[in-house]
Amino acid sequence: MTDALASVADLPGVAEAVADARKAVDRLLGHRILRRRSAEVSTESALRGARASAVLEGASVTLDELRTTEHPSDPVVQGSLRVSAEIGALAETWRQAPRQVLARLHVLVAADAVDAEALGRPRAEGKPSTDPLGLGDAPPPDAVAARLDQLSALLTEPTKAPALVVAAIVHGELAVLRPFGWGDGIVARAAQRLTLVARGFDPKSLTAPETGHAELSGAYGEALRGYAAGGADGVAAWVAHCADATAAAARDSQAICEALMRG
């Protein structure tokens, strides 16, 4: 059987970018404060990730606002917070039933934004999809269904590809397909993080790749458009971007650790 994800890992530049991200995460995991305060780092990382993902989806919100009891009622912000809070609880199911988890993620994201009958359900023919990154027209529902089936199959089959490569492909596919029509970017970024947790790259969810994508936001949309084009160069550049974003997220979490050390 062909290992399609391993083939992606062999594309030029991918191995080096993945190795650099792995080193950055390993440096974080070696921080001594994690021996006793890893839960605090995970919590702060989740908050920062939620904020970053909401901003990438078009919201305007600061971390200080999220820390208050009166943070914005923007449905994008609320949905991003709900998703970020449930990442850990979904990791085990993600390994076995990714389609089920994707539906759950959309329910969490869109609870305040779409009709109840549309929650967790793929968008129907003729239904619009939001496009905060300027990716252009979304694929038609029948193409989306076929590619989601392929993605689910890839996620439940063995692969020699590194977790970060798998996570990048998951993110890229969902962001390009926009399967639900609203909040798809938040779902895609959450699925990337879920993959890194579920596949042991960052089992305690100490890093928030969403923060890295936000930090590199100037390249984020461009890298996704390259992935959507489907060529090997575009796919390799997208995976490298995801690796760079993960490394940036690890540095952000390292800063969280240092702040906790200083008290």
C-alpha cells in the first residue's frame, strides 16, 4: 500500500523544517518548570491559541480581553474559546474516528453562528462559505465529501510520516475544502493541534500552532494558496510553513515558562 503521507515527508525542504520544529519543541519540553506547572503552561497556551485562531478568522480581540469575564461576545471568539478548551478531551477519538471529531469541532465553533440543523453537517450545494484568507471559491460539496473520505482514511491508516507532516496535511485539506461553510479555519487549526497531541508530538498540548500561524500571518494565506494549487512545491512550502509556525509556537510557550519562573 502506498504511504501518501510519507511521500509528502520526502519532498524537498520538508525534513529540515520538521527537524527544526522538533528541536524547538524539545527545548520547550526540557524546561524545568514543566515538572510542576505544565498544566498552567497548557492553559495559557490554549488561551493564546484561541485568541490567535479567532484573529486569523477575522475577529478583533486581545489576550487581556479574553482574561476578563466580559470578553467580546463575537461568535468567532466564543467558538474559538470552546474549541481550544476541548482539544485534550478529543485526542483519543481523533485517532479512531476523525469525521466524528470534525463534526464535534464544528458544533463547538459554530454554536452561536449557524442554525442548529447545520451544526456539524457538511455544507449543502449552493450554501456559501466564509473566506477570511482569500482562498477563492470553495470546492463543491461532492468534491469535499470525497476528499474528506480520503483524509479520514489517511488518518486511520499506518504511516511513516512525522506527526507534523500529518498535521500540516490535515490543516491544509480542511482549510482549503471549507467543509462546513462557517468557522472552517478554526476547525482546521484545531485539527492540526489535535493531530500533534494525538500522535505524541506534543502530548500535553503545551504549544499552540495557531499562535505561530498568527505570528507568520503574512505567509499563512499565501502558503495555503500554494497548497490548494496542488503542486509538489506548494505542498512542500505549506508543510514547511506549518513547521515554522510550530517552532514559533514553541518559542512562545518557552516565554510562558520563563514568565512563570520569574513569578
